[in-house]
Amino acid sequence: MQPYQTLSPERLAALTTGTKLKLGTFIIKFIRRGVIQCNDGHKESFVEYIDSQRLQPRP
């Protein structure tokens, strides 16, 4: 059995829209990865995805 690769920022950046990922017992469809700059100046990374029931998670 092959171990799963770690989902690093570099690997996320290489994924294409629509790639399916399994996180625990959930299968999600990757949409995009991005970075936002907050009002206080720090940056936060985010990952946008759709779950198997076609619902986007709420922030």
C-alpha cells in the first residue's frame, strides 16, 4: 500500500481546478488556493473547495 503524499502548499499550487481529494472520510473537489491580506497587514492562505454534496463551506 502506498502512503499518501503530504498536501503541501507547493502541491496545492500544482493542482488543477476540479481535482478530487479525499480528506478523512470526505471527498472534495478542489477549486483554488489563494492568499488574502488582512487589514492588520498579515496574510492568510485559504483553499476553496466543494464537498461531495456540491456545498461550499462557510467561512
